Amino acid sequence: MKTSNTRVKQYMSPYDQSRIDAAKKKSDLRVVSRAIADKARDDSIKAASEYKKGLVDAEKSLMDLDKSLMDFETSRLDAKKTQFDIEHMRLVTAKTQMDNEKIILLIEYKRLVDIQEPQSHEYKAQSNAYKEQLFKENSIIQSNEDTDTLIKSQIENVKLRIASKNAQIETTTLRIASEQAQFDTDRANYVAAKVRLDYHKSRLESAKSILDTNKSLYESEKAQFDTDNANYLADKANYLAEKDILDTNKSLFASEKAQFDTDNANYLAEKSILDTNTTHVEYEKAQLETNKSRFNAEKGRLDTNKSRFESEKATFYADNAIYLAEKAILDTNKSRLDAEITNNKIVATTNISHENYTIYSPTKMERIDIEKTQADALVAVQRSQIIKMIQLLSVETRKIVDELYCNKSVISITNIYQKTYNNDKYASGFGDFIRGCYFMLDFCETFHFKPIILINHPLNEFLENHSSTNNYNILKKVSMFDDNNCNKHILNNDNVIINTIRKNETINRFINYLDTSQIDNNNNINIYNIVFPYLEVSFEHQKIMRNILKPSQEMKEYIVYTLENLELTEKNYIIIHIRSGDNYLNCVDTQFNLTYLTDITNSIILLLDQHPNAYFLLIADNKFIKLYLYSQKLYRLYIIFNEIGHFGENTQLDRNQIKNTMLDFYLFAHSSIIYAFSAYDHGSGFSWWCAKTYGIPYSCKIIKP
């Protein structure tokens, strides 16, 4: 029974629906509450501003009233002082007048005393004369006793008047003293009032400065209020806009709810159908298990037949190769015998001609005695591969190869991996370097040059057979052959690379590149190339590359330590390699679209289902995809977070980044299967050529971010 990849829409319970409604209402209340709170805050700010303005006005009025009161008190005190001065002058005048009257009374009293008691006979004589004159004039003259009595009465009257004046003087003196005390009191009050007036004046000045300060504060608060009011109006507009959006969302929610109800009904119907078909599924499952057992048995039988067929096929090809080799040797010997018969001498053979090209044989290969040895099948296969590569050459490039080998005496070709090359060109990735090495090994084996591989790069610190004595002055002059012979990659329906079509003309351009390259004193040409090999990678070439790429002791310990921490063992885990691109590797881009993440996740889940008992190790070129997949909590998927980098494109890496990148390479080498997901159409050379080198099953799917 074929299963569908379409996922059934999940059922939403009434409790989930109520939670959604509550969240929606809560969002509405939050928006309304926010608007009310903003309005209340603006109203309170406005009221506070008005209240402060009222306080300022009231303070100003109080200050004006205090000033008026102080002016009135000052005028009142001035008037009272004037009145006191007038009263004082009046009292002083009255006292002076009373003193004068006292003096007059004293004078009058003395005069009267003098009259009563004359002091001389002259006075008595005058008095007698006066009396006689009075008698003479027939006036009624009283006697001296009457006169004395009258004078005494007059003296008593004067005394009484003097006593009265003295009492008046005493009263006036007391009143003057009282007025003086009152004056002193009023003077003290005046001084106190003046001090109070000065204090009020200082307060008035302080209040005036405070008023000016409050006025400026009022102006600033008014400006702030205007700003807050403008913000309030803007917030109000935003609130209305959010309310409109909320209304729109409500209508959308209602439509989505209706759609959900419809989908829910469909889900229940489908669930009912699924429940109905459960019995059929169980029956088919049991039938499938039976068929699976039968299929496995049939598959075992077919595998046995296939192995037998492959063995017979290999035997046939070996016999055929032996036949062809023997036939070629017989033809050669026949020609020699004919020549010996003709010339009576043996012709030395240093090469074998095939139509219009020449294959140079190694000097140590001697003429094979047909009676003792037969042609080896492997030699025949190698010769067929040599012929296949030679057939790619044009006539001109074949002549160039002959020129390099014979006339220029080139013995070896060194493929050098380093950071920079001539004309400021930068190296490509580590996988591209390994790929170019396999091409150079095929080329040198075909045309009998000695292949040399040199790693002049900081990564050689982590290789067992690294070279520490390099001639960097010569290496800096190495030119780079950056032509790529990859025409296109063939993908299947699942976007998995199944084949690579190579351009045949690239090898001709490579030979021209060799012809223009400098030959050193050791008859060697230093090169760097990234060409795809035209032939299948042989086991011998695998051994050469494995020996070159042997990890150092430090690297071996790091590999063992990492596998032990992950609780994994060699050849007992599957690698998932994600190559999102150099922009993510160098942290230029950090965000992925949802479609890419979904495709990657679904592909990994499918692999986990295909290998239910296997453990998987994720290796990726960036930490962002690692963090995302870590958040998905995929069972049996191990992830390590190390800082890595790209060896090419002049990327500046520290020692730990280089070490961690080489760790990823050796973790590839110790895996059982590698599944790669690449953003590039050519896949990922880093994992692909590691798999080629260590003979690991490999698959690469193209998924673009």
C-alpha cells in the first residue's frame, strides 16, 4: 500500500479554540486599556499643568497683596510717627508753658508775701502814707487786719493755684513719661515693622525670582504638554489604525474559523474513514511483512546470482584482456621475427605505436617471454584506460606531450596546494585540490611523468607526512590552472547527482598550460589544477592520497576524543553534510528562508526513517543551520558546534578553525555512509572527494536556500 506524504491538518480542540478566543479578547482589552491609560495620562498631565499655572497666578496675587499690605503698613507707621512727633511737641510746649506759669505764680506769691510782711520802714511809711491817702479821699479803708486777711486769702489762693499748677505739672510729666514710653514702644514697633518690611521685601524679591522660574517652567511644561498632546493625537491615530486592523483581523479570524470548522469536519470524516480502514491497513501490513520476507529471500538469491554474474563477467573481461595482450605481443614478436629474418638482427622496442599517437612504456619493462608469462589482466585494463585518455587529445597536444617528455626532458609534475598563486590568484577548496590530484595522477600515469603532491598550506601541520622545508621563493611563482572540465551534473527526479559530464577540450588546454609553465633545475613543473579526473579513481591512487592525508598524532587523538564524546565508533555512523554556501560559511548571510529549512528537515527525517537503527552525525558549513536543527530535537541526530572555515578564497583562519575543519574531513572518512545536501549545482567537493578517497557510499542532493 503506497503511503502519502501529505499531512492531515491537525484537529483543534474546543479548549484550544477557547484559548485562541481568550487571547484575542485579551489583545482587544490590551489595546483599549492602552488607549484609555494614554488618554488618562494626557488628561492628568494637562490638569497638572493647569493646576501649576493656577498656583503660579495665586502666588503672584498673594505677592501683590503682601506688597500692598507692606506699603499700607509703611504709610500708617509714617503717619503715626508724625502724629507722635506733633503730640510730643505739644506736650513739650505745654510743659514749658506750665513752667512759665509756675514762675509767674512764684513771683506773684513772693510779691504777696512781701506785701504781708514788709521788710523796711520805708514800706511801712509808704503803707501809712497810703492809708492816710485813703482816709483822705474818704474812701472806705479797711484796717490793716482786713488788709492782711485779704492778702492772706490771696496768698492762699495763689498757693492753691500753685499746688494746682504743680499737680497739673506732675500730671503732664506723667503723661509725658507715658507718651515717651508709648513713643519708645511705637519706635520699637516701627523698627520691628521696618525689619519685617525688609524681610517681606526680600521675600518679595525671592518670590519674584521664583515666579520667573515658575514662569519658565510653565512655558517648558506647556511646550512638553503640547508635545505630549501631539503624541497623544498620534497614539490615538495609531490606536484607531490598530483598531481597524483588529477589526480586519477579527473578520479574517472569523473566516479562518469557518475554514477551520470546515477542515475539522473534513478531518473528522477522514479520521472516520481512517478508523474504518485500520483493519484493512493491519491486514495489508501483515501481508506486506510476508511479502517483505519473500522479497528478502528473493533479493538474497538475486544478489547471489548477481555476484556470480559479476565474477563471471570479471573473469570474461580478464580472459579477453589477456587474449588481447597476448595477441598484441604475438603481433609484435611476429614483426620482430620478420625483421630478424630480413636484417639478421634484433630490433629494440622502446614504444608501441597505435595509429597516430605514441604510448611511452617505462624503461624497466622488458620484452615479455611468451613461453614464461601471460599478460596481466590489470595491465590490460590500465592500457585501455590509457588509450581512452589519449583519445581525448588533439594532434597538436600529442606533439606537445612528446616534446615535454623527449626534448624538454620533463621528469615530474608537482601539484601544489597553497593559499596564493602567481598573479594574486587564491586557492580553491580542499575538495577541489583532491580532485585535481586524482586528475594529475591519471595524467602522469598515462604519459609516464612522476607525480608529486605537495601541501604548502597551514593545514599540513595536522598531517603526518607534511613537509617542513619548502622553497617558498619558487612556490610563489606557481601559476594556477583554474579551468574546470565539468560541463554539467545529471540529476534524478529527487535532485540527486547521478553523473557528471566532462568537457574533453579541457585536457588539451591543460597540456598547453604545462608547455608554458616554468621547468625547474630538477626537470620538474610546479602546477595547481582543479580538473575532474576523466577515469574512475583506482585503488592505487586511493592509497596514494590516503598516505598523503594521514592525520598527525595530535589529529588522531582529537578524532578519538570527539568520537568518544559523541559515543560513536568508526564505520558505525552516517554523516549528514549540509553545504549552504560560502556566504553562510563566512557569516555574510545569517538568515534562511522557511522553505529551505523545511526541505532540509524533511529530507533528514526521511533518512532517519530509512535507517531506523543507525546513528547520524550532522556536519554543516555554518552554525545557523546547526542551531535550527538542534532546536528540532531530531532523535539519533548528533551535532557538534565547532568554529570551522574555508581553506580557499584567501579566507583568514586561525589554528583552531583549521583543526576543526580537518576534524570534519576525518569524521567523513570514518563514517559508513555520507548524505550531502548542497546549495551548489556541483555539490560539495569537500565531502564528495573524501568519500572517493576512502571508498564511502555517497549521495548528494541539491537544495538551494
